[in-house]
Amino acid sequence: MTEYNKELDTSGLNCPLPIIKAKKEINEMETGQILHVISTDPGAVKDFESFANQTGHELLDSSEKDNKFYFLLKKTK
């Protein structure tokens, strides 16, 4: 797994809260840093793809294991 700078566990939260919390976290990070997000909301998969497209941040990885979803977001600006 890729190294990351910060982890955000949004388990139990539903859309749009995981995205809102991730946006807040990534805004406080420095360019090039990586945020690891954990979610239990199946809708988060599409949400994080859209978030990356809209913000320009890079979605390095999106995976699912044991009904949890994991995302690696790289801050690009």
C-alpha cells in the first residue's frame, strides 16, 4: 500500500459527509501530501471519483475490503 500523510476514518457516515470531511482535511494539507480515507458508504466510490475530477486532486487508489472502502487522494494544488 502507498504511504500516506494523514488518515481520515468516515465509517458510519453517509454522503455527503465523507466528501465534506475529506475536503476539509485535504485543504489543510500541503501540496503532494496524501490523504487516506476510510468509508462504509458504497456511494463514496462515485463521490470520490467526482471529487477528484472537480477539484483536480489525484485519486491514486480506490479499493474495497470487508464492506469498507478505501481511497488515497493526493493533493495537487
